[in-house]
Amino acid sequence: MADEAPLRLQDHLCFAIYAAAHAFGQAYRPYLEPHGLTYPQYLVLLQLWERDDRTVRELGDGLFLDSGTLTPMLKRMEAAGWVARRRDPRDERVVRVTLTAKGEALRRQARAIPEALGCAARMAPEEMAPLRDSLTLLASRLRGRDEEAG
């Protein structure tokens, strides 16, 4: 039909979010590479720094990753010495993940990363918070949950 608007990539919110996510990955690289970390590994560490000793399922649920994606990443993180994996003594099917001393020490070095990324984005924390909350709400709605952001 002649009156239909064209499907332009630049007009899609999904592409803007995809492009921003890609830019975030690039912006994190100089802060993570010196430690041998990838961005997804950093996200795993963030969860463990928040609360250590989680199951693989808890980590996957928090990061929206399945165990087929998460398990190889955790194996590499264990080989690098940041985490330890062990079977839960109460249920051998469950694998628990804990920080090692090396993983805990990395937390101190990573404290400056969020501020550095804010500077790279040229955004103050008070500018980032509403954007984060809006995107969190959007993601929740797209998953079929209409939860409040924040």
C-alpha cells in the first residue's frame, strides 16, 4: 500500500536499545579487558558481589540466561579463579557458585567502573536512574509482567 509508512530501522525502539547495549559493551571493554573479563562475566560477578553463594539457576534467572549459556561461562570463570562451583550437599542436581578470594578482590577494583561509564555516557546518576527504570519496566512488560520499575 502506498500510504503505509516504510519500515525504517532507525525508527524502531528495539534497534535503539540494541545499539545502546552494543555501545555499552564497547564502553565497558577498556575497564574489563585488563582483568580478562567479558561483560557477561562482569554481570555474573555483580550478582555474586550483591549476594554470594547462588545457584546456577538463580544466576541464570537474574541475567535471563539459560544454563546452556551460563554453564560454559561459569567454567571459564572458575578456570580464571574468580568463582568456585560445587554441588549442593542437600541436592546433588543443584550447582552452587561462590566467589573466590580473587573474585572478591576484583570487587574493590570494579567499584570505579559505574562512575567511569557515567562519565563516558556524559550522564549524571540522576539522569541515568529514570532511563534505567523506564527500560526495566519496558523489559518487564515485554516478558508479560506489568511490574513497577525501580
